[in-house]
Amino acid sequence: MWAFIYQPLLYCYILLGAMLPVKHAAKVFHPIHVSTTNISYNNQDNKLEIICTIFTDDFEAALVKQYHTKTDLNRADMHAAMDVLVKKYIAGYLQIKTGAAPLNLNYVGFEINKEATDVYFETDKIPAVKKIDVDVSLLHNLFDDQLNIVHITVNGVRKSEKLDYPNKRVSQMF
């Protein structure tokens, strides 16, 4: 008897579903605005290696707001133009010191990693690290709920800190 009742109901759902307009999936929305900055001291090269990871859609929006130009980090034909913008943007919002003066960050490049963009830098050779000061305000120009996470690794010791907007400074001793 239940099969008799459920079968017409099933057909109604199928028919109703077929007649309703199809709503295409919108661009993936993520409710959190976060970036990570990984800083590792390479003992063999005596350099800091830096990787900034930022949601690609947020990063593109920040680049558009900052530079008022079309951006598309995924397009291969725009990669050279995007290199210029990415390098300039990160240099304006990331500063690292192991002494009194900021370190020179040499841009290595960027790559897309699923929904995120990884941006790579390295420093010139520096002496053994005892203290690192980092100012990071990535995407502060776009979101007032931005969260920047900084991981610093020296001689196998990893220290991490979470910076809620508007905080931007991390200082770690090793």
C-alpha cells in the first residue's frame, strides 16, 4: 500500500524538479579572509625562504583595488604582467627584519595551487637568525576581517602567530 502512495509522490517531485529553473552555481564563496606567510631559514644557503598563500579571488580583488587594472592570475598569457603586480603588492604589505634594516625580498614567482595563490620570495644571504620581526598586512586594503597567519621556522623550531586585522606585527626570538 505504501508503494502506491510513494510512487505518485516521487513522480511529482521529478516533474516539479524538471520544471523549476536551474540555478547555476555561483563563484565559490569562502566566509573567511585569511592568508598564510611561511618563513623558513635555510641553514645551507643562509637565506630566508618565504611563501605567501592567499585565496586567488581575494588576491585578484586586492590587486584590482590597488592598481585599477584587469587581473587574472590563472591566465598564462597574463603571467608576466601579473608577476609585476604580485611582486609590487607583496613588497608593499610584507616586511621582514632580522636586524635594524628590512631585508631585501627577492621575488621568485607565483603559482596557482587550487583556490589559492602561492607567492615565493627569498632573501640575500644573512647571518644566523636570532630574532625575526615581520610586518604583514596582506589584504588589509580590502577586508577589515582579514586574518594573517605567520609561521617562522629556524633550525627546525617552528613558531606561529595569528594576526587579526588591524594587527600586523610579529616578533619571534630563536
